[in-house]
Amino acid sequence: MDSCSLSAVLDALTPGLPSLVGTLIGGAVTLFATYMTARHQNKLEDKRLDASREDEWRRFERENLVGLQEAVQRGMRATGKCCLQMDKLATEGKEWADWIVDPADSEMQRQSLEDILLLSCRIDDVELAKALSLFRQKAHNVTFGSRTRTQLFDSMRELSDAYDAAMEVISEKLKDCVKGR
């Protein structure tokens, strides 16, 4: 091609060049706007999913904490009932080996301590784990470590302190959970 034919081709294209450039710029702007809209929608969707996961986690944690609260309460009640039965047997002059409590109360204590152990594994909190471990140990000491009435009441007093501490930690964690911390 010589320069005259190239010039003729360019002269023929010149009148349509502004509309071609405008079309190309318009298409680029449309593509960019579409990209930005999709990116914004993806960010919004990610935020919605994060919020949903956070809500699900908070609900899961709250249910576990409420379950722990109930299990600790059942454990305290069952251990208290066992303690009263053991004290009555001791008062009647029976030896420690003969301090046999109602199997239903003993089973309620065992089950509640097992529930505490299982539920505490679902909560990732060192302070709470320590408080619940101490409660379980003290409840066990009441029924299995007390050989005299004095030991029985000392163990029950220690359990009462461990109960208060465990319930306080659970209560604080529940408040934090509800507040979204």
C-alpha cells in the first residue's frame, strides 16, 4: 500500500472516528461500573456472611453457657441432696462405708458432672474451664472424699464457694456473649 491509499483510508475513517472512540470509552466505562458494582456486592455479601457466622457462633456459645449454668445448678442440687443423706447416715452412727445414698440422686450428680465436662469442652475460655473443673472436683470430694461429718461439711462449704465462682464466671461470659464481645 502506498501513502496515498493509506491517506484515503484514513480520510474515510476520520468522520466516524469520534463515534468509535466514544463507543470504546462508553464500553470501558460500562465495564468498569459493572466491575465496581459486582465488587461492592461481593463485599456486602461477605459482610452479611460474616455477620451471619458471628450470630451463629454467639447463639452456639450462649446455648452452651446456658446449658452449663443449668448443669452446674443440677450438680449443686444433687450433691446437696447426697450430702444431706450422708449426714443423716453419719448421725445415725453408720460408718463411712455404709453411707449409701439414693441411687437416683447419685445418678443425677454423676450425670450433671458429666454434662458440665462435655459442655465445658465447647467453650474456649481458660477462666471458665478452671472454675468448672474446680466445681467438678469439689462435688466429687463431697460424695467420695468425705469420711467424717466434719470432712463432709468442709467439702460442702468448699463446693459452695466453687459453685459461686463458677456461676459468676458463667454469668459474665453470658453477658459478654449477649453484648457481642
